[in-house]
Amino acid sequence: MLDAQHHLIDPDGAAEVGVHRAQLHRMERHGHLDRIGRGLYRLHDAPETWHQQTLAAIKLAKPPAQASHRAVARLLGVPTYEASRPEITIPSKRTFRREGVIVHQSRDIAHVPPV
């Protein structure tokens, strides 16, 4: 499960496999997890990757946030778009900031199916 989520886990995902929120906090205190944002953790020994940073930005920005622009091109394997930073789009009435993440806003994001 964690491989598919790029070594990220949130309380909902943890609950699906029988891990309670208190256990996540305990794992963080013991150095097994690193808290990277509110309600989002990364396995302590997992390498930090571009894919992980992009997924973390999407999860922290909350639905319907999506990867966008050059990030989508990179996720789809377009070789000419080697995005150096995660790039996401969020609804225009919301704000989200995270160091190293390019954030766009759209009024139409609710009408765009996720890739």
C-alpha cells in the first residue's frame, strides 16, 4: 500500500489497514514516521522523490486539487517536460501554499476529471 502512495500515509489510509490515529502519532514520536503536513506522514527512511512531493501537495491541498501543467506532462511520460517542482491546481476560492510547489487556481477544476 505504501509503495503505491509513494511512502505517504494519512489517517484514512492507515485506518483502512487497521492502524489508528494514536498509532500514527506513536510511530512519529518513535522516529518511524515524519510528519510532512497536517494529517500526512512519510516513512522516515523512505527517499524523498518528486512523485512523493507531488502527491503530498495534492493530499495536503485536499480534493479537488490535482496535478497540473508540467507535472501532468511528466506523470504521463512526456520527455520534454522534466518538471523540477510539483505543480498543482486548486479551486480559485481556496488558498494553499507549500514551499517548492507551484500552485495554480481554476474556477473550472470541478469539471475536470482527474488523470
